[in-house]
Amino acid sequence: MGTVKHSEIASENIGEKRTRYLTHTKNLMVAVIDFHDGPTSEPDEPHSHPHEQVSYVAEGEIIFFLDGNPTHLVSGDMFTVPSNVLHSVQLLTEHVRLVDSFNPIREDFLSE
């Protein structure tokens, strides 16, 4: 594992104007997600997963919804998501970058 340079990681399209790149160890995953489709009038569809998540808002501004409760976040803020709790984001700026950490790793994010 070791050092990972952004220029050496292939980005994956995860939606129109949304990309993700990631790295991981056996038990921890970090994913950088770039949204270029904001601002949005509604939040993304809520979802949940068994993984614990800690996220850093690296760029932009969002409303983060945890179990339906909204919180306004800007660059430099962080949020946490416990296992199996519904959560979502609404983009308030054209570009948003989130740095998400997951434990255990998100096997569903790994390419075949």
C-alpha cells in the first residue's frame, strides 16, 4: 500500500458530473468524491450502509442530513455516520469535494 498519488489513481464516474477515487488498507477506506452538479434543489436520496463513516468537507457547502435532521456544513467541517443510519447531502455550491473514510472497507466501491 503506502503512498498514493492522485495522478496515479483512476477516477470512477459515479453519476453525471460526479467522480470518486479511493485507496484502502485491509480495514479502512478513504474515498474522495467530487460533485460538479450543484447547487441542487433537493437532497440526494437517503441511503444507509453497515460501515461507519467519517467525512471531511474539503471544498464547497452542503446540507448534511442524518436520520432526517439537517446540518449546514462548509469547507473544513466534518460529519460522522453510524452504521445503518439513513443519511444524505444536498449541494449548495457548484463544486463540492468530500473526503469519506469507511470502516470496514466498502467492498461495493471496489472495481471488479
